[in-house]
Amino acid sequence: MESIIANILDLIEELKFQKKKKKRRDFEKKNNLPKKYMIQPLTIIIFVLLIVVIAFRLIKYLK
């Protein structure tokens, strides 16, 4: 049950990101701006979790 809810929430976040990205690309095209690099929310979450895990292991190792 939890995995279904997680998948639905992930899908909602992905759809919000795609909508935001499309708006941003249209604005950039209309105003002749360079493309801004956009990172997907799931990628950000993975990097943050990876940094937290590495930090905790480093703290544990230094004790």
C-alpha cells in the first residue's frame, strides 16, 4: 500500500516538474534567453540522501 502511495506522489511531482519545465522553456524561447539547467526533484532527493549517508558514515568512522 505504501509503495502505491509513494508511486502516486512521485508521479505527481514528476508531472509538476514537467509542467514547470515546459513553461520555463516557452518563456526562454519567447524572450530569446539561454536555456536554464533544470534538475528533476527525484535527482535532488537522491543526492541529498547520498550526502546524508556519507556524512553519517564519516561521523561514525571518526568516533
